[in-house]
Amino acid sequence: INRLLLVFELASACRRGRRVRWSALTYLSPRGPSAPQVLPLLDKMSIANIVPLEEGWEKINKEGIQVLEEFLDTGSIRSTVQQNKDPKKPKNVFTKAAYADLYTVVYNMCTQRTPNNWSEQLYKRYGEAISDYVQRQVLPALKDKNDTPLMKELLHRWSNHKIYVKWMDRFFTYLDRYYVKLQSVQPLYNRGYLIFQSQVFDAFKIDTRKALLRVINQERMGEHIDTDLVKGVIEMFIDLGLGNLDLYTTEFEEAFLPDTSDYYVRQASGWLMEDSFPEYLRKAEAALQAEEQRVTNYLHRSTQSKLRHVVIQALLEKPQTQLLEKETGVVYLLDNDKREDLSRMHRMFSLVENGLNPTAMAFRQYVADRGNKIVDERVEQQKQMTSKNEVLGDPSFIQTLLDLHDRFKGIVHECFSQDSLFQKSLKEAFEVFINKDIGKFSFAALMSGFCDRILKKSGERLSDDQVEQLLMKMVELFSFLSDKDLFAEIYRNQLAKRLLYETSASEDAEKSMIAKLKMKCGAQFTSKLEGMINDLTLATDLQKEFREHCDNLNPESKQALGGIDFSVTVLTTGFWPSYQVQDANLNPQMQKAIQVFQTFYDGRTSHRRLQWIHSLGQAAILGKLANGRRHDFIVNTYQALIMLLFQGNESHNLAFIQKSTGLDLAYTKKLVATLAISKYKILTKSSESKTIEDDETFTPNDSFQCPHRKIKIPPPTSEETHNKERVEEDRTIAIEAAIVRIMKMRRTLSHQQLITEVLTQLAFFKPNPKLIKQRIEHLIEREYLERDPTKASQYRYLA
């Protein structure tokens, strides 16, 4: 058989005028015939095997086309055709032999020499055969049908047409392989599809499209439809595009998308009237999901983004303003903590271009309103409070703000996916009321007081984890504060008291708070606070060395300490708050002890000068009263000087006490008041008045009683070092430094540009532009800057 096929191929090659190698010809016979014996045989075969056009076409039509059409019309297949065991595979309409026979006929008709080469005629009759079948069977079957019956019949006929084209394409493979390429005509497969498009699809596309849209809308309204039918018809639109989506887009999408928009515009109108804001969003989300599933079920994936845009525009973008104005809108959801609905609102409006801006503004306004309400209530309460301790010692106000921030931060995290737009709205809202003027005691003072309450021993008893959590929340609240420099000054003063009076609950907690502030504001902000902590560590080491020094002294030198247990804490002036220094007449024992330490310290360094701040000193005095009771009084150095004047039952007037201590009269009165008219009345005064008069006389209180052995008597309240004037002075210096720094780099700037850059650089407070202008004028007077002679609003830097 192989030898015969080779003969057949070689004979065909010879007829087409091709050169044939002699070796190939001699291979044809196992006996090795010579060339003269083979060539005559080829010529005879060439003449005998010519297939006339009509004869060949009759065979193709009768044994191929008619058999195929019979199968398509009736579904009958000849019993001789063997079928696949797998029922899912397509049925075989022809036996392999019948198919090979038909292929050979077409092959022969296409490979014959001119004038017997029938390629052009076969190409023409291929189209005529398909067109004839369409006219005879397909069009009459579709006539007078519409809606679902039309779709079913059309899909059936399209499926048959694809089978028709597939088998015809197989029969005419050789024609398609050579003639079509050489003549640059339409491939047979495409030609078969184009016949269906021009004769069937174009005639019924309008009715088919209407039927499709009607069925899809029925599904949207909850009716059950045949999705396989819809998918099949949609795929027909795609397949007829022959590799591109132009036909699908123009004949289906361009009608489908506007129809979808109209449908959802009608739905939105009804939902707006009938449903609440959250219910509307639930329906809108369900509609979006349904349309996405529709794409998965039967539409082309390229439609998804277009369909999504149409639905979003109809259900969300156009009615957004009306939706947000509903009584059950954003405010209702926030009031009732409807977190699931808030999440849905964020998800849905994030699909709209700039759709989150109105919701973020509504969220910002809601938070600001709630914060302002809390602040206003606090201002009214503060009017009823009489003492500073009552105002600063009440943690409820700051705790309320922390809870408020916790709640809305949780909503931003949980419902708004930490969207930067909502984080910004939350920040701006808190900045509105956190920086309001609330009277004498600022937000900075209240925040610092709250931290002080957490960090000192006498405050609330909290676990380490609770303290850490509160400090973390406190720093977050602090980040909204404009007057960060004022907070730093107050916090530094309170930290100094906790450290020096040893009232800090935990050094780790103190360091943790400083680390958080450093992370938020930078190293410059916390450098002094860190220096204070380090100072105490160094001071402890120094005190240890001083004790070793004292232990090594000879007995005579030890007597120089005055027989008292004496310790010194050395601090760096630049880190700690400035304290008012009052010269005092220390008793001899104290003076001797100070001199010993001074000698020790001078031996270590000659570059530092010690300044003694006795108001921060602490003394423990053993007191034995006339009633026999003993107490250990913990007082500051000045209080100790006064108490040491009363060694027996003697009486002293105020003038004597002042002269003996060497303090000024006003401060002496404050000190005596802590001993005579405060909680612990160790001294009795001559008058019954509630204040200290100039002519008062004081004697030890023999009737003093207290159940505690150890009694700590608080010193007089010292003048605050964080007064507004000092902070304003520091701000003035910072503004001028920023102006000079900017101008030195930029050399020339307009007034508005300079103001903007100064505000950008000042991170710890936000000065009024008028104040910046004043500092600019001051720098011009000091010849750091000058105005441009030709343009008054322009400044130039003077080197």
C-alpha cells in the first residue's frame, strides 16, 4: 500500500511538472525496475486518474454532503459507522474509509494539471452547498419564531452549522491548505461562518437580541431561566466574530449595557423611596454580585468591567447625594454602631470615583460634633470646680476622649479598612476639638496630668499591661495636639517631681512613655527627658562613690558630716526645669556635710559648679512630743530648718523664724503654714485666723496626734516653671531660628512662601501667621533680612 501511495504522489508531482529524483523512482519496485520501465507507467496512471468536475462533485455531494445533511436534519447515522465509547465525545458521521475516499477525490481534483484543476470551482461550490442548505432548511425553520423559541431554534441551527462547517472543512482540507493561501481568499472555515452571519444572523439579530435582553431581565427579577441556552446564543455572537469581539460588542454589548443601566436606574428610584440607607446598600451589593455571576455564567469576561461600571453608576454614583441625606445615613449608622453596614458603605462607595469623599466628610463632621459636645460639657463642669487639683486630678475627661478615639479608630480599622482618607478625617476631626480653648487649664496640662496620674505611685493601681495600653493611647491623643511644646514643658516638670520625690511607680514605664514620644516627635523633643533619666542613673553611681569616700575618711573627718546621714543628687542644669533658688542659713551640721561633698566633688572635676537647690532637698527629722509620742517627719530642707528651731517648749515669732532661716517673708509664711494650719498641725499659732499674720507666735503642738509613725508633710506649692510667658519666649526663638534657616538656604523668598515654609518646619506648635510676621520685622530690624527694594513682599537674606 505504501508503494502505491508513493506512486500516486510521484505521478501527481510529475503531472505538475516537478522534477523527480531517479533514486525515488527506482525505489518503487522491490525488484529495482529501471527508469524507462516506470515512467510509462506513470503517464498511463496520470491519464487514467483524471477526475472530471461533475463526476467528482457528484461523488462529494452524494457520499459526503447529503449524508451530512441527513444527519443534521434527522440525527440518523449509518450503521456501518463505528462510534466512540465515550458518549461525551462528538458522534462520528463517516467511517474512516469514507472520509479518506472523499478527501482523496478532493485532493485529486485539486492536484490535476490545468485545465483539469478544479480548485477554483470547488471553492465556489463549497460556499454554494452551505448557502443552499441554509436557504432550504435553516431560514424556514426560524421564520415566525421569537423570544425563547427563536433562541432555541437559532442555537440548534448554529450548532448544526458548526458541525456542517467542521466536516466540510475536513473534506476540503487540501483546498484550504494550498488554493486558499495561494489565491489569498477567505479560509473555508471563515467562509462557512460568514455565510451563516450574512444569511441567518443578520436576518434575526434584532429579534434575538431583544429575546436575550428580555430573558436576562427576567433572571434579574428572580425568574428561573435556561442559562445554557443564553450562554450558547452569546457564544454564537462571539464565534461569529472570527477571533475578535467586534460583532459581540456592536450587536450585543452596545444594547445590553444601556438596557442594564435603564433597569437599575428604575430599581434605584424604587429602592430610594422604599428602603433605608443600609437596606439600599444591601440590595445594591447583591445586584453587583449577581451581575458578576452573570458574567461568569454566560457573558464574555471582557464585559465585566463595563457592566460593573454601568451598575455602579446607576445604583451608587447618581443617587449618592440622596442616599447620604437619608435619616438612616452615615450619622444613623455611627450613632447605632452598625459596623457591618458601615463596612458595606465603605466597600460600595469605594467603587465610585471620589465616592468616599462625601462619606469621609460626614464621618469627620460626626466625630468633630461628638468631640465638641464632650469638650463643651467639660468647660461647663470646669466652671463649677474651684481648685487646680480638682481640675487636673480628674481623669474622666481625658479618659472619655481616649474612649472616643478608641471607638472611632476601631471603626476606621474594622469598617473602613484603615483607609488613609478616613484616617485623615479622624485626625482632622480630633484636631478641631483637642485644640479648643477650654479656659485656664489647657489640653496640654490635662493630658500631662493624666499621664502623671498613671505613672506615679499614688495614682491608680494598674498592671504593667494596662499602663502600657493607656500610655499608647495617650500618645495617639497627644499627636493631635498643636501645643506639643507646652505639653513637653509641663510633662518635664511633672517628671522631675516624680523622679526627685521618688513617686514614680515604674522606671520602665517612664522610659516607655519617653520612647513613644520620641517615636512620635523625634529625638529633639525628648532629649531633655532622656537626659533626666540618665542624670539619676549617674547620680546614683556618684552617691555610691561618695559613700565609699566617706567610709574611707578618718574618724575626725567623719565628724565633719555632723553626725547625719547625708546624700546628694547631682543634676545637669540644661535637662531639668529651672527652680527658684533661695539662700538660707543652714544649721552647722548641714553646712559641714555640704562642705565635705563639695570637697569630694571638686576633686573629681574642676569644670562644673554646684548650685544647691534646697527646696528640692528632703530631710527626715525624729520628733519627740511632750505627750511622749514619737514621729518621723519627712520634710524639705527649709521646713527642716524651721522645725529645728523648736528644740524644747520655746515659742518663736514669725520675725525670729525669718531671721534665723534667712528666707524672705512671703516664703517663710508659706513654710510655716504647712506646719501650723495644714493637715498636720505640728505647731500652734497665737491667733485663730486661717492665715499667717506678721505678728504670729508659734509653739510646738503638745496635743498633736497621728496614728502613723512616719508622716510626710508636703512642701508649699512652688511656682510653675511652665508658665505661658516662658513657652511664648521659647516659641519666639524657634520661629526666628526657622526663618533664618530657611532664608539662609533659599536666599530670596516671597512673604507667603516664607510663612508657608515656617509653618511646615515648626512641628511642635502652630504659630499665628501674625506672630511670624512680627518676627520677620524683628529680624529685618536686626539686619538678618531685608526687603527687596523693587518688591515689598519679597525678602532677601543678608549674610
